[in-house]
Amino acid sequence: MSTLNLTLLTDLYELTMMQGYYKSNCKEVVVFDAFYRNNPCNGGYAICAGLEQIIDYIKNLHFSEDDIEYLRSLQIFEEDFLDHLRDFHFTGDIYAIPEGSIIFPREPLLKVIAPIMEAQLIETAVLNILNHQSLIATKAARVCYAANGDGVMEFGLRRAQGPDSGVYGARAAVIGGCKGTSNVLTGKLFDVPVLGTHAHSWIMSFPDEYTAFKTYASLYPSACILLVDTYDTLKSGILNAIRVFTEMRNAGIPLTYYGIRMDSGDLAYLSKIARKMLDDAGFSDAVISASNDLDEYLIENLKSQGAKINSWGVGTNLITAKDNPAFGGVYKLAAIKSEDGTFLPKIKLSENTEKVTNPGNKTVYRIYDKATGKIRADYICLATETFDTGKDLVLFDPNEPWKKTRLTGGSYTMREMLVPVFKNGTCIYPSYTVMELQEICTKEKNTIWDENKRFVNPSKIYVDLSDKLYQMKQDLLREMSVV
Amino acid sequence: MSTLNLTLLTDLYELTMMQGYYKSNCKEVVVFDAFYRNNPCNGGYAICAGLEQIIDYIKNLHFSEDDIEYLRSLQIFEEDFLDHLRDFHFTGDIYAIPEGSIIFPREPLLKVIAPIMEAQLIETAVLNILNHQSLIATKAARVCYAANGDGVMEFGLRRAQGPDSGVYGARAAVIGGCKGTSNVLTGKLFDVPVLGTHAHSWIMSFPDEYTAFKTYASLYPSACILLVDTYDTLKSGILNAIRVFTEMRNAGIPLTYYGIRMDSGDLAYLSKIARKMLDDAGFSDAVISASNDLDEYLIENLKSQGAKINSWGVGTNLITAKDNPAFGGVYKLAAIKSEDGTFLPKIKLSENTEKVTNPGNKTVYRIYDKATGKIRADYICLATETFDTGKDLVLFDPNEPWKKTRLTGGSYTMREMLVPVFKNGTCIYPSYTVMELQEICTKEKNTIWDENKRFVNPSKIYVDLSDKLYQMKQDLLREMSVV
């Protein structure tokens, strides 16, 4: 919200652990994976977003004198450690799945290989940014899927969880497929389309609805969407809108982008009547735009009922991902680099099998079916493994390893999803505009089937482990089991 | 997140309407009310928060050359209007219910009296800030109520909807009653306690759990909470913790604040066993701290099952208000000042009676029962009305006006809840520290009964209208009805 250095945007325990590592002279290089466990809203996929802001955060990571002064005031940090923080910056490597990509549960979305103090400090901010933007990009993709080609506009700023939530949420929503946002600051910061017309207060500040419409139309004739539900949609609003459109037509004013917006009432019923009234008056190209607590489920439902709406304004339910407002990404230690340069795998146990982490320095391949271009499966393996796509590949479900599938050599392609972002502390990743990311995301969404996008019980894309990784995990589980 | 001027943190339609008012030479002074319609989580009250940030926003409101350049690039604003924005600042009055107060649905929380262009522009940011912080403060009050005197720590930063959501969410959580936050930046910005110990990764980065505990205890002997569930809570974690505490005791290290934290498993079951194990080893003052998807319902439930937990770490469900992630505050035109200085009331109709707005330039009185100090009702009236608490006051439900209650003169007190914050564009409201706001909030929470705080079907406190306001509303409804 103000001039903030985000270095202290972290949990205190990251700093107490850092001091612990510092005091124990622990300078090990470690591997941390950021991943998530369940798709939002019980969906079949997610969209990752936020990498650009993570890059900015990592680039700017430093403790100001002010920060150090504050930490000193807590009386838990010693002078040598505080001194050490003065020159602190990120020196490690980061790999990530590109923004706008389709992603699946349990695969690393972002991998940090860095001295343990650095890798530990960045946990909280990395998760905060990745969780938030991936959540909203995913929700937006779902809403746009329901809208089935109609334009979806994000306009939830007033209900977002704070300014950033609105600004970066709108960014993520556009990546996920929204054609624009009402949020002017997002428009300015990220060069995305900003959209909007007027509120009920505009109508109420004039002596009557007709005068309010007339005045608006004279000011914005080329983008004239009139809000018709301030007093009574059918008996007043649409009639006044038609009157104004007719006057415009009679005056020879070109009606390029014009129509009505409804923000209350039964949108299926009202839109059908509105469509007929507009058509009968000769305004068959008038847009009917709707808002009011919309989400992907309601849009799908309204469409199935034949609602005559072709533009959707989505607020609260998108910007907060209301039915599933947390993405649940976690950041787990996966390996420690030994002196000989190899990675010693680490595992976190849990009573719940699916919560046991995948150990080791890993990467993720996406396997595409050559014939359709669609995703066949994702494949997590050790970073050192190599594959020959000319040969058969046997996939198996790591939770139910008897479930196997053989991919015939030559029938599939493999793409490494984790790409280098930072190398020895230097960013080597390009910056994309948000509209470029939206385009990337559109292509990504075409790599899965409608069956994976269905809202109810969607078909799952498997994320499998390589033989080597699976064996390593089993060996560690045996070693670690406490009896 | 970065050096941002928040003036453009607004919906585009606020600016298109502003230009509309400018072009129509509309300089009317208007009254807007911000209010909400339903208590979060079907509760009996809410807590308002965010006023300090709204004040900052209003004080800093200005269009930079950069902002104007951006608006020009949109090609919908004309040069005279853009020129006008150069000198734009807020010149109006703002009244608000103080931060940390108990609030109820449909009463104005914040009232703006300003030239229409100014009042319109600030709608989005005011709602964004008020909605977010009031939501989290309310959720925190609920969680703390369930914890029934135990300390509650906010630690949801990694799951918050972006950096601000974490930073200002933690601020609101402390106002609502949390004893501290894990969020270091919130600690620095608002001087609130920051708390935390270590993560599973700390344990996993050592050869074994005992060494990890031992190292931690030697670094932080005076605040030594050990995380016991990395491998196996009962068979490993608690045993190692007891071993380390015993060594500390034997070495004469004072055990001031120490104990364990559990982050998985059945917390009721595990905490009872843990309590017994710690007690048996002579550590009956060891803290048992718990986390893992906690919220007010689970905490209440664990307590009712006799869980031996006395410190609660609450993350995702608090910082996102997961079961109710939007507050739903709205901002509605209520009156327009006429040339003679009186206020012409305005009303927005709706098919839903409860959604019809309350017209006029209003204020809110809180009526306390003199004998108990508890709130009897809130009372919305015209700003010009005066009352004599020596006389009887008849209250009635505005939706069911036949439901009446008579308060005997002398048995009640009245307090005006809306207090002046800005006068002619100048802030006249003091700044409170977050810990002062927490204290205010604690007192406020004591003005309602347990029956109002119950999570299931809480008893409602009425928000009534004065006779004059009720009549004004009925008159307007009659005038406006479209037949």
C-alpha cells in the first residue's frame, strides 16, 4: 500500500530459524519445493500465476537499516547475525513453471536451490504471492470457461481483501482469461484493458432515469452501456434505454458498442424479456451485460436456461475466490546438497499418505499426446534423469502403483516444465506482459479436455513419479518409520 | 507492494462518472453512506476496522502527472477534465464509527459529505479497505471468543490474498483480539507483538529431531516452543522435547516460556496424552500450542472435548475468513444538498425490501442499558434529530413496525457512533496504535452478551429507525413506486 520493502514480509520463525542456522554455522545448500495438494473448487486443474512479482521480490531482497533496527528492538537477535543481514541478498537458483501454465497437484511449481538461510527466508512471501495469484487465475479460467466465449470483466476491487488483493488479483484474473478489469490501477501498472460505465448513484443524482441515461449517452456515445435496474428494470430502465438509443439512432450517432447492464433480479428471466424488447426496437446488436453475485456455477446455469446475456461482470466471487479462498500451496524441504555435490533426499512424514512429501532434487516433465496435442500426464523425476521419447514409457499411479499405462515410443513428447528463473542470484528469466501471459494461458487451456474442465467431478490428469523417484521415496519411508 | 499512489485504486466507472459530473457542471454536495447488510458467518455482530488506512488514503489523494498521462492514454477523458484532476483533492467531511467498535447491519459505518465528484471517486478504495479489515477483525474476534482467554496467534501470511492482505489482515486480527502475529512486516509497521518458533524444515535439516530441538533450545531458551510432529508426535516428538526440557532443567536454565506445538493429527487426543506426558515429567507449566486448519468452530469443539491446548495458532481460516471471505459493505447515495443547505433524501429501490436504502443525511446512536452497560439497540435517525434520554423512547423494527419496545426515560444512555474524521478536507481524528485499538475492541466486545456472540443462531441486536426517518423512507417509497 505504501513504499514498502517486502524483505520483512515473512513469518518471524523464518528469521529465528535463519539466526539458528547462522549460529550453528549451517551454510548448507538445500532444495525447497513449492507445490499444492488439491485443485481449487474440486476442479481438474489450476493456473499458476505470480512469478513476475516473485522475481521482483527476490531481486529487491535486502534488509534496510530500518529493518535491522526493528529486528534489534525485538531482543531475540544477536549483533553478529544482524550484521550478517546487512549484506544479505539472494545468491541461489530458482526454477519455476511459467506463469499462465496449467498445473496439477503435488508437482513442484517452483524450486529453490540456495543456502539454507536464503531458501528459508523467502518461503512466506513466495507462497503468499504464488498462492494468491494462482488462486485467482484459476478461478478466472473457470468463470471464463462457463462464459463460453462471452467477455468476462473482473470488477471485484471493492470486495477484494485489501488493495494488493484487488490489484494483483485483477492481474491474475486477466491472465486467467478475463477481457479486462474495472481496476484502474491494475490497468496502469500492467497495461490491461479497463472497463466500466456508471453506478446506481449516477442515475440517482439526476432528477430522473431518462435524463441520467441521456446525459451519459451524450458523453460516451461510443461505449454506452446503461444500467437499467435502479428503479424497475422492465417498467422503467429498459424503456428509457431504448428511448435514448432511438434518439441516438435518429440523430445519426453511430451505435458502435452499446446496450444495457442488469445488476439485480432474475437475470435469466429479465435478459430474455430485455432481448426481445431491444430486438423489437431494432437494437438486436445491443449488448446485454449482467452482474450480481455471479460465479462459474451461476453463469453455467443461466446459460443452460437460455439467458440472453453476452457480457458478464464478475466481482466478489472471483476476486476472493469465494467458495475456495485459499490455494493451499506449501514449501517443503526436499534435499540437502552434500559436500560431493550430490543431493541427499529429505522427506516429511505424515499420517496421511498423500501428505508425505516427494524427496530429492526433482524436475517435472509434461507428457503430451502427439496426435492430439493434449496433456497425457505429468511426470515428476529426479533432476538428473533423462528420457528418450522414442522409447516406451510406463506410467504408474504413485498412490496405487499397480495402476499402469504404457506410452508407445514416438507417440508422445515431453516438455520440462520447471525452467530456470534465477541462476546464482541473477534473474535470467524474461518479463512478459500480462496480455502475453493471457495468450500463453489460452494455449495452455487448450492442452486439456473439456472433461478436465467440467465443474462437477472432472476427469483427473495423473501426476506420476519416475521409477527412481518412487524407489527413493519408498527407501526413505522404510528408513524413517518409527516403530 | 511497491511505491504506489492509491488514487487510481478505483473502478473505471468512478472516473467516467466524475467526468460526467464535471462536464454537466454538477458540483452538488452529496451524502454517501457505507454500510453492510449481513454479519459475517451468520454472527450476531461485526467489528469495524481500517479507518486509519482510509484516512491515509484520503490525505494522500491526488493525481500525479503519471496518473493523468495514463488516463489520457485511455482516450475517454477530455483535456479540461484531466486538467481539473491536476488540482484535485478531498475537500469534504467524513464521519465514521471508530475502529474496533462493534457494528451491526444496515447502519452507516462511514458517511461522506462532499462534492459529488470527490464522494464518487473514493467509493472503491474506501469499501476495499473497510470491507477487508472489518472482515478479518470480525473473524479474529470470533476465533478469540472460541479460545476463551487462551492466546490466539495470527499466522496466515503465506495463505493471505497477497501481501497487503497479510499485512493489513494481521493488523485487523490484532485489533479483533489476537495476541500477536507471525507477520514481521506488520510487527514493524504497527508495533504489535510478533511470534513464532520453527518449522518442520528446521527439524529436517538436522541429522535427527533431538539435535534439532537441542540446538533450538540452546539458541532460544527463554521462548522455547518445540514442534513435535515432524516424524511422530507421541513416539518421537514429545519424548525428544521432554528430553531437552529435562536437560535444560538439570543445567539450571530457567524454563520461563516453553512447551510444544502440534501441527497435525487429532489435536484433542494428542493434546491430552501430551499433557499427561509433560505433567508426568514435571513440566506442568509447559505450553501446549496447536495449529492446523483451525477456526472458531474447531477450537470450540476441541475445547468441548477437553483438549489440553492453551495456545492457538490460526492461519488460513482467519487471514482469508475462509468460510465467509467477503464482508459485503456497500456505498450508497443517501442525499443531495439543496441550495438552501437542507438535504434532499435519495433512495435506491430493490425487489428485496431489506435492500432498499435508508435515505437522508443520517447519524447512528447506540442505546445502552444503564443497569448493565450492554447495548440495547442501535438507532438510525436524521442528523438533525435530538433526543432527551430522560424521556421514554419507543423503538420499533423497521421491517416489522408493529414490533415495539418502550425504553423508560433514565434507564438508558445514548452515544452517537458516527464521529467526525474529516472536516472540509482536513483530518481532525486522532491516530490510535493498534494495541490501543485492541483495548477499545475488548471493551466493545463487553457491551454485548454471550448470546450475541454464539456461533449458531446468535441473538440479534436491533438496528431501528427513528420515526422521522421511517416516515421519510415510506414517503419516498410511495413517490418512487412505478405502476
